[in-house]
Amino acid sequence: MSVLILGWLLCSVAAFPLDGPSAAQSVLTNDVTRVEAATNAALLGWHDPRLNGGRFLDFVGKKYGEPLNIVISGLSDPYVLTDDGFHNYAKSLGYSEECLGLHYGNLHDADLGDGDGRKTELFLARQYYFPVWGTCWESLAGGHHFRAWKQNGTLANSGAWFIGASKEENSSRRHKIVPNGYNLGRDWLVDRAIEGGRWKGMWWKADVEWRDDLLEKGKRGVNHGIEQDGRVAILTVHRL
């Protein structure tokens, strides 16, 4: 299909004069870019936010952000890509909703380059330590948590989940990220996803691809000035 579209675009530009850069040529370039991006997203299951002005750091205030260090590919189990399915999948990894359904801390925004601009996190999950009020203990004692956004705008509707995972301090230290907390939080989630888990009779196991070309290594622009290794885990989750 993409080959046919590109052929039509190349033929249509012949109707316009070619004496220097023209509006038609600009349109052609933009359309080709969009077709290539759509084809790439279809193959990968996600769209690189940077191609449409987004980034792999979320937004915390005006200057800083936290790494979007995990992507759950749109090639994953379709149920996991739904809101309810994603919540259940998170529980299979050892997370759950916030304590008593109440949010603690600031809401973060992210620009996934999908045409929606900056949008607020859809889900914040915390480590579930034990049955009954398990995430309340995480709010007090600290632990692993993640924020998630869905790439579903008009420019890039891959259905992928973009996740910022980290490990945080206890409440007495105002839930600041622990040293090396972005790498630790990412690896904690990825290890469990690869190992596989279950929730209410549903079993999942993930494949991972590591990318080091999406997120700048280091601490420039990173919240709390914490170094991170620049690696992003691309997960494809399979139902067993």
C-alpha cells in the first residue's frame, strides 16, 4: 500500500513547475515522510516521538523531565493495549493502582509525537507489596512505580504504551527518585515482563529489544539531576 501511495505522489508532482523549490515539492516531501513514518510504525508497533516534535523525556515543570524508558509495542497482545488490560497486565508484574485511589505528587505530561501535543499521564502504578493496601505501603516506604501514556493521536495511532519507570524514596524524603533510580525502575519492570506473570487466569510473557539511540545518556534535562544510561526497553507482550 505504501508503495502505491508513493507512486501516486511522485506522479502528481509532475503537474507543478520545477523551477526551484515549490509548494508541491514541499507537500510531496511531507507526505513521503508521513508514509514512511506510518510504515515504520506498523512494522515496529510504535512511532518515534521525535519525528513529530516529541521526546523521550516527559515534562516536570518547565525545564526538566523523567525518562520514558519503556515502550510496550502496539504489536503486543491486543488486550494489554486496552486501558483495562494494561491495568491487569501491570498487576501481573507486581504493580497496582495508587493507595485508596488517591494520587500523590505532581501529574506529568508527555509529548509522544502523535499529534496530541503534551498530554497528562493516563496511569500511575505503584509497587504492590502485599494483599490489602499493598500500594499504600509503597507510598510510605518507597519503591517502584511508573507513569504511562498511550500513543493514539491522529499523527501516530500505534496504540503503544510509553512508560516512565523509576524507584523512589519513602514519604519522609518526599518521594524523590533514589540514586540510579530511573535505570533501577526500568530494569525491575523489564525483568518481570521477560520472566512472565499472570493475573486472574491470564498469563503473559514479553520479548525485549534494547535501544540506545532514542534517549540521550546522562542527566541533562533530567529531573533531580540523576544520571541514566540512555537505554530504552521495547517490550512486545504475548498472551500465553
